Amino acid sequence: EMKLGTALSRPSRALTLTLAFAARSVRTTRITATRESTLFASRALRTARSITNVQMAHTDSTEVKKQKTGAFTSLESHSKNGAFERKESMHRFSVSSEPGAKYPAVAGRYHLYISYACPWANRVLAVRNLKGLQDVISVSAVHPTWQKTKPDDPSDPHWGWVFHPNGKPVSNKAGHGSLIADEACDPDHVNALPNIRAIYEHAGSDETKFTVPVLFDKETGT
């Protein structure tokens, strides 16, 4: 009986030690994981602060550029903490069938400027097609890669939507890529202007965000 009890007690003690060791291992793993999570969170916070500082510096420098040129893009439409803040459009009118409307619903009068790289412009294009207005509203699509809108003016820093640059490959602002537009991107066959900014300026607006989509009234030139 003593031998049997001793034999039984030894595995029991071994099992107890094994369980205790496993418990310590779990605690150690949890502590290690907690420390790693803390370090990761700390690094992420430092990175976020660095990005915010860069964004704030970019905003400050952009404000100076806007004061000089009056031109800016959606990239500047954010607060100091980096949140996107869409500005109210300066050009918001309606096409109406009401008598005496400034912009009456007339077939062939309006031209739509879009970019296939812009989700908002694609929504407008989708509605045009769903409504069966392909023969009522004509369309031009810009190149998806931003270019300088005043390439002959080194003091003007604005980059934005441009029309197909004669089939030549273009790179982005950082100098990356060599993109050639296909037949879906065509020149401005309504006003023969080089970019969207020029269309806004043609309509008498030179201090705004030169964005797409644009529904252009060919009769009034606005």
C-alpha cells in the first residue's frame, strides 16, 4: 500500500509541477505579448504624430501657395489633425425644365468633364448612362495622372487634371511611372483647353478647387 501510494504520489507531484510551469509560461507569454503590444502602440502613436506634423507643415505651406496662386486641390481639404473636410462647392446650380430657368433642360447644350480616376465623377457618368442621356450630354475624360496646370510658370505649384497630352507618356508629381492614356481619354473637343483649371478660368473662376465632375454649359460658357 505504501509503495502504491508513493508510486501514485510521484506522478501527481510531477503533474503539479508541470501545471505550475505551464501556468508560469502562460503568464510570461501574456506579459511578453502585453509588452510587445505596448511597444507597438507606442511606435504607432509616434508614427501618427510624425504624420500629423508633416500634414500640418504641408497645410501651412499650402496656405502660402494658395495666397500666391489662388489654386488648390482636394489634397488641401483637410483639417490640422488630418481629417478630410470637403469644402462647399462654389459652382452649384441645377438644370431645370421650369420656364425661365437659368440652365434649361436642352439636349446638346451641356458637356460633362470627368476623370475615370475620380469616384464622384464616375457616379455622375453612371447616372448619365442609366438615364439614357448619352446622346443628350457629351463627355470628355481627362488623363488619370495629375500634371502641372501652368507648366510654363515655374512659380505656380498647382498640379491637377489635364487632357490627353498628345499620346505622350507622363509621370506623376513624384516622378514615378510612365503612363500613356488610351482612347478613353480624349482632348477637350468643346473648348480646346489643356486642363480642367483652364475651364474654370474660362468660366471666370480662378480662385477655387479645380475639380471634376464639371457639367459645362456651352451656351453661356460657364
